[in-house]
Amino acid sequence: MKIFDMHVHNFSDKVDPEGMLARMDEAGVYGGCVFSNWPDRANKQFGVSFDERLRDVMKWAEGNEGRIFPVIWVHPYEDNVMENVRRAKACGICAVKIICTDFYVYEEPCMELLRLCAELDLPVIFHSGILWDGGVSSKFNRPINWEALLEIEGLRFSMGHCSWPWIDECIALYGKFLNSLTMRNTAEMFFDITPGTPEIYRRELLTKLYTIGYDVGHNVMFGTDATAEDYKPQWAKKWLDIDGKILSDIGVSRTNLQRLYYDNLMRFLGITDTKVTHKSPVCDDNRPWDATED
């Protein structure tokens, strides 16, 4: 099966898609999402302007359609963000990346931006969980803050790193979104299992995620948090091996593995229009959904 890495950063103006894809091949990874550099509004030391971010990330995808999907990193308080996101969509951007560095996701400028993303059919890839940035910022990234997104019809968004160390809170939040989604047209939440979680927590995360009984099969995606300009095959292989053993041990079906590594990202990005009918969750231990079944 094809394996996609949906969480790859680009922190420089170096553009080498052929080199990255060659290193991905070594790891058994077919392609993935490449995020643009930091917004200058979020990181004054390393960030760059919107035009520079858009120019460079689009170069990664040029000629590599179907393997590299360009993602623009934005800050809801940067100048002209609404106009710029519309322009990015017109240029071929596949998704938006947001890290709540100094704001809560439910603040109105961010909610306005997310409503625009829903209107444009642009999915949003969030960081969630503790933020290793040297600052006082993790309070902005507790998963419960994302409950506000229930108000945004049609939005698809992912929670990076499954919100480690708040993985239980993240799974419970998904249960609420899933319950709401089975009743009305609201936002749809996806899990991005990119590490974050140290290896000692990995079995706990994947076991809870796939055996809680919530219908998660169509909403989990694989990523590594690698860097595009220096994609390390050994890092990607490490997590593929660790996850593969855990998923095998808990009996996750081949169909759900196919979804994890490929199908769900294609649906998340809107490349395929697979229709999914989720099962309603329950809050006790009845377990209506079973990851071992196809």
C-alpha cells in the first residue's frame, strides 16, 4: 500500500523535492504534505512573509502532483490573511497549517479564518498539545479549546500529535465531534498521530485510539514531523516500525491500515470524495466500532 507522511515541515528557502522524495523512498514513504515556513507574525526571528511562504512551498509541489501536497502556514492575526488564503487556494494550496502560538483557537479572528477555510473547502492542520517553543504557549493548545469548532459547518480539521500529553482529552473531544456529526452538519475532526507522543506513550495512545469503540477508522492519519529539506529515512522507518507492531498486536485490520496511511489523507485533502457514514459513539464500554473488522 502507498504510505503518505502528512506532517512534514520546511523551515528554509531550500527547495529540493527530488532529494526529499528519494529519501522518502528509502523509508517506504510515497509522498506527503509539506508545510511552508513560519509566518513572520508567529516567529519574528525565523518567520517569513506570506508571499515568500507561498512561493517556496508551491515550488515543492511543482511537477510532483500526487506525491507532494503544499500546505500554507498562516497566523490569523497577520495582515491580509483572508485575502491571502483565498489567493493561496487559487494557486493550488491543498490545506492550511495553524499553530496557536499566542492566541486561542476560539478567538474571533481565528474563527473567521476557519469559516473561510470551510467555505473554500480547505482543510486545516493544527498543532495541538504541549508546544516545544521555549515560551508560555501550551495553554493555547489544550484540545478542549477546539470544542468551539462545532459551530463551523463543513470544516475538516486535524489535531496534530493527538494533543500529547492530553491524549485522553483529545479522544474524548473526538467522541463529542463524532456524536455531533451523526446528528447535524458540523465540523469533522481527524487525528494526526505524528509524534509528540514519546515512544513509551505510543502503545497507550494507539491502543486507546483504536479500541475505545469510537468510530475512528476513517479519521486517523500518519505523520512524522520530519523536515522536508533533510528528510531522515531512519526517523520515518522508526515510527512506521513502532506503530506497525502496536497496530498488529491490537489487531487493526488491513483496511484500516490502508485508511491510516493513504485513504484518509486523500479524503481529508478533498482529493477523493469518499462518502463516510459514521457510527454513533457511546460513552460506556459497549464498543460499537471494532478496528479489527474491515
